[in-house]
Amino acid sequence: MAEGMKMRAALQGDVAEVKVLMSHPMETGTRKDAKTDKLVPAHFINQVVATLNGKTVLEAQWGTAISKNPFLGFKVKGAKAGDKIAVNAVDNLGNKFDGEVAVA
Amino acid sequence: MDQLRRTFLKSAGVAGSVAVAIAAGLLKSGEALAAAWNTNAFGAKNISDAMSAAGFGGATESKDIDIKAPEIAENGSVVPVEVSCKIAGVTSMAIFVEKNPTPMIASFDFLAGAEPYVSTRIKMGQTSLVRVAVKAGGKTYMASKEVKVTIGGCGG
């Protein structure tokens, strides 16, 4: 299944521009399997939390309409080189995904 | 009557209920995840219901919300959307696609340090307005941009 995330955090001035790529099918629950003709059950990341040095900066709720292998970009002000940015995500089946990167 | 309808909508959203149950379980285990998944907003079938349920009802149009999205998206299953906002004190933002079966795409809460900016990729079933709503200083604002979709990206 999903193997976590790829992350990058680039500093521009005092703002860290963070890019996260997650590996997830993001099934809507309305798609039919071409072979079995049965609906593929919904399976999607629905909560994402980002932290800067352990302090929450962004909380997101997602529906099924975020594309497969989700991309998320966000910006954190007041970040310094070496700061830790972490992202935790949970899908509707309770699977957890974590990523962490140092601001560079 | 309306109450009945609500109850029905809730029971209809099986996936949503599962999600909420899981979210609730997570909250108990002391995770940093704050609010439970908004089943009503994500399950709403039209944009005004979705916006109200997400707390963005009655938003006023604003030119200070900048939505970057392609004019024409060849593949509706991957439409890049980048939103930034010049309004001061933005605490949350939500993305909607008017003509998707369930228009609510995502919501983002910005805590201390986060800029009012989000970039992601979304699914669009057909040509539609992409609407972004933000909350700042207790008020709600919104902006829209049309994206023409050649091949839809919902179901398949």
C-alpha cells in the first residue's frame, strides 16, 4: 500500500515553502472496477496536520476529490534553516502516514 | 421533515460515518487532529449546502483571493489549484467545485505561522466554477474561477 510521503521545504526569506507528495489511491467510492463491475470502496486521506518544530501550523480536512497521490503545498512564516516540518495524515480506514523534513 | 432528511443524509454517508468514527477514536488517543471530519459539508450535494455546513454561508465576493487554476484542464482527475489570499488574519480556507457530485473538496485551518496559501490537485467531474472561501476576522469571503474540463475525473 502507501509508502508515506515525499517532502521538501525550501526557505525563501523567512518563509518555508513546503511541498508534500503522498502516495494514496484516493478512491471516491463511486468508481467501478473494470473487471468485476463492482464499486471500489471509498478509500481516501481525510485529515492532514502539519507542524513546525512540533507546533501545529496547518490542519486540513479532505474529501474524496483530492487527486490520487495527493499533492499539498503550503507556506510557513518564521521558519529557519534546520527547522523540522512534519506532516501527519490519516485516511478513512484509519491508516496513518507521516513525513518529516528539515527546512533547507 | 428537515430533521428526517438530515438523518437520512447522515445514514447515507457510510464512508463519512466511518471516517468520523475513526477521527473520534483518534481524538481520544490524543493525536493533534482537532476537529472531527465534517460529514455534513463533505456529503452535501450542492454548493450552497456545502458552504453553509462548512461555515462559509453568506460569504461576500472578494478580489483579494487569488485562485490559480488552468483555464482548460484536459484531465479532470488532476487539476492543479493554487490559492493565495491578501486578506489579513485568514484563519481558514475551503475549496469547492460547484458541479462535482459533492462540491466540497477540502478545508484548511491556518494556525500561527501558516501563510494563507495552499496548493493542491483536485478532481473535477465536468466544466465548473472552482470556488474558494476564506474566513478572516469572523467574516467570510469568496472568489470563483471557471475551469473547463475536457475529460471528467470522477468515477470512470
